[in-house]
Amino acid sequence: MPLVVGKQILDKARREGYAVPSFNTNNLEITQAILETAEALRAPVFIQVSDGARKYAGMENLSNLVRDMASRVSVPVALHLDHGADYAMVLQALRAGFTSVMIDASHHPFEENVHKTKKCVEAAHAVGVSVEAELGRLQGIEDNIVVDAKDAFLTDPSEAVRFVEQTSIDYLAVAIGTSHGAYKGKGRPYIDHARLEQIARRVSIPLVLHGSSGVPAWLVEKMKATGADIGDPAGIHDEDVRRAIPQGIAKINIDTDLRLALTAGMREVVTRSPKEFDPRKIIGKGRDYLKQVVREKLELMGAAGRA
Ligand code: 13P
């Protein structure tokens, strides 16, 4: 079916108490794994394009790829701009046919964040596209945040109310302790559920959780078994994800787990079958693992069967 506006998917998710994963794509195989699995599980899904993906594969290429492939599945798919840096990038995504955009001005002071976000909301809403913005800052984007200073970067619940009112955004990304990447802290990475609860009590629009990869043990094992030097990675525990959903989280961003899956599959073929040089066999194994990750996320978040 044609791409669906993000808000349609997420309003239903928050209302009915499940979350929809937003998977980052960079190429054909990732997109195939997401769409084929979402179709098989009857799940709505977001596919998102980051700045890095845009530079690597081209915004138009990815937009055309996703739109074309989504037109041949029967589940709702939104195409989303992940961490749009500025107004120009948001406009570029709107022109390219995205049905959801994020403007991330969260590193600016509150008033400036409001101002920049509002401008993007006006443009996007004028063409019927919904908008995500962020308040607070995730660790991992900035490298030098010390643990004690963490609280200063988390989303303030009363600021969140003002931010949503003043900007008219459609969904809000909250900083509650998660961070991007495969190294989210030792042991059980920290999530501030009490803060999320307070935000959700006052903000009724869907909430978004970035930095939500679980860094599954089975993928870490496969990476290490093929000689990958990845130290001690750690992700968000499934229990924390499960708990955050009834607290108001309706969109959950996943990138790192997809990277691990694709790379682990490719490494396995390259190291175990040194004679193999058919890229389809190498990337194809990665795509198999991607499908497994997508399936696990759709089931974990309760999106399976909701389309
Ligand atoms: P992960 O690195 O945890 O997958 O988070 C991705 C993300 O939040 C993209 O916006």
C-alpha cells in the first residue's frame, strides 16, 4: 500500500498500548528484511533514514526504494527522517516523499529548540506530514558527558508539556537514560522509568525512545566467534523496553542491532567459507539474521498482528 503518515500509525499504537519499531535502513537488503518480516507478522512499521544513510546511499535513492517496496506489502509503513539536522534537511525529506520527519534541535537552548522545531512543523503539516522532535539529550551523541551530569540532559517533564504545546509536534523523543550505539553502559544500562511515567502522565502524544537496541547475546557471540574485536557491548534489556511501552512509548528506534545482524551474517560466511565470493551468499546470510532481529523486535514491542 502507499506509505502511511507516521502519526496515523503512532496514535493508534499509544492508544492501544503497543509500540512500533523504527528501523534504520541503508540499503536494499535491510529494507527487504524489514518489509518482508513486517508483512509476515502483520505488523505496522517505521523505516528511517539517518544523515549517515543519506550520505551513504542518497536520500532520493532510499526514498524511492522504500516507497516502491512498501507499495507491494499490505501493512502500514511510514518513511521517517531520523535526526533531521535543520530546516533544509526536513524540506529535502518532504520533497523526497517522506511521511514523517524528525527535527533534532535538542542541543540548542529550549527557546531555540522550540523556534526551530515550530518552523519545521509548519512546513511538514502544510503537506500533511507528521513531526517528531526531541527534548533533552541522549548520551552517546556527545562523548564527554560524565555520569554525574547525566540528569541535566534528561527530559524535564514540565518542560516537555510546554514544548509540545508551543511546537504542535506529533510525537516527542524523550531522553530517559538510553544512548545510541553498542556500548550503553555496564551491567543493566540505566533507564529512568520514574521520569518517563511523569512525562507520560502530562503529555498525551506518542513518546519516542531512541537508543533502544538490545545488543542481543546471540549476535555478540556470532561476532566474537568470527574474530570481531568488539569488547563488551551492552544494550537495553527487553524487560525495560516492555515496561516503557505501557508508560507511553509508541515508537522505538533500532539501528545498532541491525548493524550487528548484517555484519555477523556476512562475517560468518566470509570466515567460514573462504572460497566464497558471491556477494549474494555473503550479504544474504546477513539478511537472514536481520529478519530474525526484526521479528524479535516486532514481537517484543507488541506490533505483530496489529496491521
Ligand atoms: P541504537 O543505536 O540503540 O540502535 O539506537 C538507534 C537510534 O536511536 C536511531 O535514532
